Amino acid sequence: MTSASPSFAVFGFETTHDAMRAERVLEEAAIEVTLIPTPKSLGTLCGLAARVPLGLEDAAATALAAAHVAIRGRIRVDDRVGT
């Protein structure tokens, strides 16, 4: 029996500094965040991206915009861990 893989929103940034700043901003906003290697589908951005649950992606985008953290890409990914 297999369960559905959770989906996440992934935000890409131009610099590692921006990604680390995004992590801090999202944590301060009580939004679950994990820094991950940037997926190839986001193109040639810095090596880190921020992964947040799909239900929190709009709140995350709002928090990042309010903190003047520039998002350079945004995608949806399905977690494949354990499959």
C-alpha cells in the first residue's frame, strides 16, 4: 500500500545570501521551511532553494515580499523520499 507523496512549493533565489535570508524570514513568520538544493527546473539560480508546504506558499511569498527578499522562481514539487 502506497500513500500519496506530499507536494511542496519551492522558491528559488539568485544568491545564497537571499536563500538564507528567506529561511530566517520564513522561520520568524512561523512558516515551515527547509533549504534544499535548487531543482534543475528552476534554472541557473544559486544552489539553495526554500521548500514550504503547498498550503503555506502564498503566506511565504507575502512574508518574503514584505522583507524585500526577491524570489527568482517558484515551482511545485512532489516529495519522492522513501519511494
